[in-house]
Amino acid sequence: MMIDRIPADKILQSVAESVDGCYGVLLRQGTLEIGYYKPLKVDPQTPHQKDEICVVHSGRGSFVINGKCRPFEIGDVFFVPAGTEHCFVDFSDDFGAWAILYGPQGGVTECPSNGLPP
């Protein structure tokens, strides 16, 4: 089945109906997974087994990766190599982000900047 559009109400519904109430999977195709992440107050995530691109959709806060903390705002993008410790902290109540996971277990790319711009 081809999915060419996922309406906004379905995105938030997938989060609400998810096992953890934070992350809803919207599409799986081959090694690609697209989801929406909307934690409440605390980010409980653990390292993923695939490389991830995270796009901030709403809100502000800070992003911690490998012990380094950087502020984020709407539109910011982070690359997180597979197996890397990361989380969002001190984020606003309206925070939400797209998560795009891809590739084989263990990742395909090494990022010399640990996912953070210089």
C-alpha cells in the first residue's frame, strides 16, 4: 500500500496509541522508519540500533548527545549515529520532533562531529 500523505491528526493519534505514549511509528519501508516523538516532561529514550535524523517540529529546549548539550528550536536537525546516547532536556510542553531511522542495525555512517555542528 502506498502512503503519500499522513494527516496531522493521525500523527498525534499514533503517539497517543503507542506503547510508551511518546513515539508513534508512521511509516516502515525496508530499513526506513519514520515516526513522531513527543515525550511528556522527560525524555525516556535509549540509544537506537539504527542511524537517526531528528527534525524538531515544535518547541524549544536542549539536546544532549555524547554528554554535549546544545540548545534547539523549531527546524533544527540532528544526526544521531546508531548506538549513541542522546536525549532532549529542558524542553517546552509543545515539543515534538520527526524521527527518521534508517539503514542496518549498528548503523552505516560514522559522524566525526557526533551529530553536532561545529
